[in-house]
Amino acid sequence: MSQEKIIELQERVFLLERKIKPLEWDAGRNQINEFKLKELGRLKEENTSLHKELAELRQKC
């Protein structure tokens, strides 16, 4: 069960990071609108929580 959960979380992190990178690039060049800036913040928060959960699962194994 734990290994399956770890794999699932890794996939979600990977997909999130693929969404975050272009938004960060746009934000770094001030080419981002307000909606996308809020979306970037939300995605970063979700990414952080997934990394924490993944670390906890890895410690248990």
C-alpha cells in the first residue's frame, strides 16, 4: 500500500511541477495575469504539501 501511495504522489508532484515551471517563467518576466499568479500560488502550496506527505511516507518505509 505504501509503495503504491508513494508512486501516486510522485506522479502528482511531477505533473504539478510541469504546470508550475511555465507560470514561474512568466512571473519572472512580469508576463503573468492576476488569475495565473493566484493559480501559481495555489499550485506551489499543493506541491509543498505533497512533498511533505511523500517525505513522511518514505520515512515509514
